[in-house]
Amino acid sequence: MNQTWGIAKLADMRRKAKKAAKKLWRDEQGLGTLEIILIVALIVVIAVAFRKWITKWINDLFTKADSGVTDFNNTGITAP
């Protein structure tokens, strides 16, 4: 493969990507996409920051649910 052709192809791809990014930035629908990406990024940052608390909270929920099921099973009620 000709190296000059490869460089020209990469430069063309770069120009197309830059043009598409500018179009996305100006487009109203593109702005909605950007907002969604920012919201998802914010949720990820919050989840990472509070991961220990979230993990403890989920474990507590499962522990309570497990004890609730155990208590229900110990009531002596049988299925029809």
C-alpha cells in the first residue's frame, strides 16, 4: 500500500469526522445526545464516589429480604 495514499486517506477521514462533530454540535438533536452523555457521565461519577455506601445499602436490602422470606417460611403456612 502506498504510504502517501494512506496518509491522505487518514487526513480525509479526520476532516469528515471533524465536519460530523461540528454538525452534531450545531444540531438540536445532537445537543440532546450531548445532554444524555453528560447525564450518564454524572451518574457514573456519583456511583463511583458513593460505591461503598451503595454496596452496603444493597447488601442491607438483600439481608432484610432474606430474613423476611425466612420469617415467612417459618410461619407454618403451606401452599394449597
